[in-house]
Amino acid sequence: MKRQREAERLRAREVLRITGELERLSQLEGDYRDAWERSKVDRLRRQQSKDGVGELAAVKSSVTSSSTPGDPRFLAGIRSCVEQRADLGDLLRKAEAAAPVCATCGGSGVKPWHRSTRTWWTRIWASPMGPEFLAADVDALHVAAALVDRFWWEGGASTKLAAEIRQQLARFGATPLDRRRLEWELEKPEPEAVQADPGPVVDPRKTMRLVG
């Protein structure tokens, strides 16, 4: 149980680490994009031309603009962020899908009953109350067994589980007080017959006498 909790704690820590790194890369990619946009330089070019001859010729002017594609270093930073986020996304999916392996069941998903639970189950059916249980009681006993099993696997110190177990078992006469409330009377073994005291044992050799 302790190893299972430790494995789950490490898995959760890995998920948090990857999530934080993804957020950092997203912010960094945004900064690269903003810097790349700012690195573009707009250039204006003014051109003039004459339409006509002599002093009456009209002067026409035109303005054209052009811009550079931006600093390629920022584009490289953007591509790097995209690639890293893709790799981290794969790691995150694997970490989230990885279920902790149960040390008790060996990864089978079926945990065996605790030894104390099996002992309790055997005793309750072997008790004088056992013959009184009906088929309809079996499901409720299984619920009680699951609570008992959880109680022992969690260390046997949970007062909340202990109280719930007592409440469940009260219906089955688990204690003398429960049996009195249910008006159950268990058959008491008959006392053994008391034999009469034969008195002191006399050594037959002491009753022998010499005959002459």
C-alpha cells in the first residue's frame, strides 16, 4: 500500500512538472511571435514623375511600402517551442494514462482478501448465528466483509470505518448486546453431570494381615 501511494505521488508530480513546462513554452512561443512581428521593418519609398512638357507639366508623386520578412532567429525560436510542446504532450498523455500498479494485486486489478478478513468470515459462519443467516443476508454480509477488508488494508486504525462496521454487524448479532436487542438466544451447553465423591482411596496393602 505504501509503495502504491509513493508511485501515485511520483506520477502526480510528473504530471504537474510537464504541465508547468507546457505553460512556460506557450508563453515563450508567444514572446517569440511578438518579437518576430516587431522585427519587421516597414520602408516607404516616394517617387515623383512629370506629366507633360515645360513649366505646365504636372508633377505626380507616389509612395510605395515594403517590409523585411523579420528576424529569422525568432522564427527558429517559434519552431523550437512547437517541437518541444509536441514531445511534452506525448509524455503528458502517457503519464496521465499510466495507472499505478497495485503492489498487493500485482497489477491484476483484483486485490485478495486480507488475512484478518478471511478469519472473520470463517468465524462468523462457524458461530451459532451462522445457521440463522438466510440467502438474502449474504449480500449484506458481503458489504460488511468489504468494510472489514478495507479497515484492515488501511492499517486497522480508522475509527470511522470501525463505527460503520459495528453498525453493519449489529443486524447480524455480532455482540451479546446485539443479540439481546434482536431477542436471539443461543443454546447453552448442558453442564456436565457432577460425580459423587468416592472418598479417600484406601491402599489395599494396608488391609492385609498375617494369618497364622
